[in-house]
Amino acid sequence: MKPREIFLRALKRQEVPRPAVGSATSIVTMDLMDATGVSFPEAHLDAARMAELAAAGHTIIGFDNVMPLFSVWHESAALGCPVEWGERSRMPDCRGGICVIEEEIKIPTDLLTREGCRVPLEAIRLLRRRFGDEVAILGKVFGPWTLGYHLFGVEEFLVNTLLKPTAVRRAIDTLKEVAVLFGRAQIDAGADALCLGDHATRDLCSPEAYRDFLQAVHGELNERIPCPLILHICGDTADRLPYIRETGIDCFHYDSRVPDTAARRLAGQRLALMGGTGNIAVIRNGGEEEVVRDVESKLAGNIDILGPECAVPLDAPFGNLKLLSETVKNVGAW
Ligand SMILES: [Zn+2]
């Protein structure tokens, strides 16, 4: 079975000859930039370089999927956020806060042809042409909660979930359309599935706020975007997993702060689980022993797609990602 099929079947919890291995978030490290000859920040802004660096997720690391949107800022840049695209050793960033909550947000009619969207769409097309049906191609969109942080500023957005919940709901209703538009365009460009990043993390969003503001919206995005979705939320999400599993979304990309067996218990038997490998303890600071022990823990927890919990730190060695991938592929021989 080809890596693409293994990945896509694992996303649906269908039978696979071995667990899938891959990432929904950035796998780029500085030593991977050296190995490919492609660096940040160019890889955020040039489709050919973006595709080349993403391809290394399969050709060098051995993952079953590739994912070219390394930054969280693409559609926000297209929406008008003045993004600073960082450097080789620093991810892009932006102060955000370009809108106020009372004002209506206007989605630009040329959103998809603006650089922030156009470049990753072209990179997905290049990856599809290169890999055909061999490797799964994952795209990425951000949900209205993360886009709210970006457009209004984190503090302004969060304060208003309490002070002006009606205005926040209206903003969420507009911003979810960005995910639909950009998501459908990525599918047209060749994406097999999409990561839906929405940073409703425990320190910034209570489980009740997740239920009241986002659960139905995530369910709606799942209905309206015609491909499997992988919801990504960092941090300890144990208190909202029972809500997430009711959204109908196929897969949840979880953080190592949720223990593997607890994640499976809370996710139930329908929701696939991906990620969960600690970026600091295992990927950056670990060695063979930590990687193998981590894979064993994932298998015991019936995790469907093994891989890093979130964007890999730029100063981690990609050798540990490769080791993770090799270990998973040898599982059948255990
Ligand atoms: Zn994350």
C-alpha cells in the first residue's frame, strides 16, 4: 500500500498494514534547510522553494504526507496583517490587531490571488504534480478563533468573548468563510486533506467557550469543506476533547500534554488521533531510546498517525523525525 493510501485510511481509522507517520504542522528545522538548500524566509514566499522544502518531509524524513504551509500567517497576510516573514532561525510573526471588534470584517474579493494564499496554492499544485498518488498532500487553514487573534489581537479578541459576545460571534461567522474559501481552493489545487488549526488552547479558551463559540462552527466547516479535516489545537485539550469528538471531524492532532491513553479514551473509537510526540523532550532533546519508547506508547494508545505534536522547533535535529518514521515503518516486524 502506498504512503498516501496508508495516511488517508489511517485518517478514517480504516485498516492499514502499519500505523501512518506524518505531520500536520511544520517539520522544518535548520539542518533540514541545509540538507535541501532551501531556507526560511524564502520558503514562505516562493512556491517552488516551499514545495521543495515540504517534499523533504517524504524524500528525506520518510513521512507518508507532505505539508507546505509552515507558518500560521498565510491567510492572515492575505487579509491584510503586516506579517514579518522572519529569518532562517525565526518563524514569521506579526503584531496583528488590524481590526476592531465592532466593525464588520471585509474579506477581500481577490483573497486567493494575494501572495499569502497564492504561494501555498501553487506549492500544493507542484507537490501534486511531483508525487501523484504516492504521497498524501496535506494543506492547512486556520479557523476563526486563530484568525480572530491575528486580526483583532489576542487580548482584544478574548476580552470581547466576555464583553461583546455577539460581535465576536459575528466576526467568527465572517472569518469561518476564509477557511471555507482557502480550504476549497487547496483541495482544487490537489490537497487530499486539510489541517484546521484553531488555537482554542486551555490557557486562552475554557471548555465552555469552546462548546459555545466553536463546536458548531467546526462541525459546519467539516460539512462544507469536502475533504477529511485534522483539527489541531495545542496544549492540554483533555477538557474539550469530548466536544471535539462530537463535531464530526475525522482526526484530532493532539499535544503531548494529553497522555496517549487518555487521548484515545476521550476521543472514543471514531475520532482518529495524530501527533502527540513531544517536540522538546523527544524530537529536540531525545535520542533513539526516547523515540522508540514514544512509538511504543503511541501504539499502546492506538494512535493512528504518529508524528510531532506541533511545529517542530527550528533547532531540533531532523534525524529524530527520520528515526521516528523508520521506527514506525519497522513496527510490522516487531
Ligand atoms: Zn500547535
